[in-house]
Amino acid sequence: MQHHFAALLTDVEGTTTSLDFVKNVLFPYAANNSLGFLQRIIDLSENEKSDQFRQLIIELINLSNESTDPKIVKISSSKDLGSKLASNVQRWTQQDRKLTALKKLQGLIWEEGYRNGSLQSHVFPDVPKAFQTLSELGIPIFIFSSGSVHAQRLLFSHTQFGDISKFISGYFDTETGPKFESDSYQNIAKQINCPVANVMFLTDAEKEAVSADEAGLQVRLFVREGNAPLSEDAAKKFKTLESFQNLLRID
């Protein structure tokens, strides 16, 4: 079995994991539990608060006060801080905003859910076997998602097939750069020490595919049940996959 790529970089939503799970399970879970989680952080004494929690609250307050959205509640005092921030979190979640602080908060809430058993993540059935095969072939697997690195680790370690994070060599989120900018993909290639032309990028998002292609990566667009249909231009420009097994048959 011969492959023309030396490293695999893959998106999560619509690629390894169902869009339905992300939008109808993960996001609502974080939004619905944000008030309780934030209030517990706020109620901690200063000695009990970790630097991570303290910084997260500051970032959420700054996002709130910098927003031009009239439905975002401004924060001018500590009164009702938890409920105000939770209201804003729900608003940003509805808008599917790719805000770093929001992604950090979601990851922390999901971690609680995974730990107490109220959450189990989803990957498509073809993913675990493909990850194992790629690992056995010596092809490293990297994840690039708008979700935080913390959330990515949690997802792949709590799937319905068990912990498959052992097959993953590294994770990247929007702190590396926006997914719609070619520089982000070039930066990742440098960080994993692999020429861009030898990196295969998988995604369901046309804009991401275009950006990765402009950066010089090999690209495949995933066509999964529940994904948005591809435009005519994208279908002509990019090869498509319906399963990771199709990728393994590339020679």
C-alpha cells in the first residue's frame, strides 16, 4: 500500500465526527451547563481560583464589553456576573462564534460531562481502524479544529469505541491561526516538520479546503451524511472521500 503523503491533518466536525453530535449534543450541553459552571468558578475564593479560571473570566468579560451585538450583556460590576456571562455564552453558541475563550469554557464543561459519564463523544465507525492503520504505517495524525486543543483531546479519548487518542500525534486549534487562512496551514506544516506538499488535509468545509490548497497541502473534501452539499466548483476542484477507508486506498 503506497501513499503520497507523509502526515495526515484532519478536521473534526463533519470529518471524523458527526455534525449532528457537535451541534445537537456538545454545544447545547455546554450552553445549558454554563451558568452552573461559571457560578461555581465565581464563588471560589481568590485562593481557590486557579490562574486558568481567573484568566477565563477576564477573557469572557472583555469579549462581552467589546461586543457590538446589542443582545450581548455588558459587564460593569460583579453583580449577577455568572448569569450575565452565561447569557452571553448562550448567545455566542447560537451564533456558532469561534471565540477562543468560549472554546476554552466549552472544553472545561465537557470535561466534567465526560468525567461524570453524562457525555460520550462520537466518531464515525471508519475512524478508529483507519487511525490504527495509519499509525502502523508510520504516518502521524494531527488534528486541526476550531474547538480547543483541550476539547479535542477529550473528544478522542472518550469515544463510543474507547480511547483513540493514542493514535494522534498532535492537536492544533485557532490559537495557531484561523482555519480560513493559508498561513495557518503553513505554520502547522512547519511545526510538525513536514513539507506542505507531503501533508494531506481532510475537511468538510470548502473554505478550509481552499485555504489549505493555497498553502500547498494535498486536500480531500469529506462527504458525510448530514454535511452541507458541496458547491459545483468545489466538487470539480477537489477529490472527495466518503470514508477514511477510501483514503487508505490511495496509491
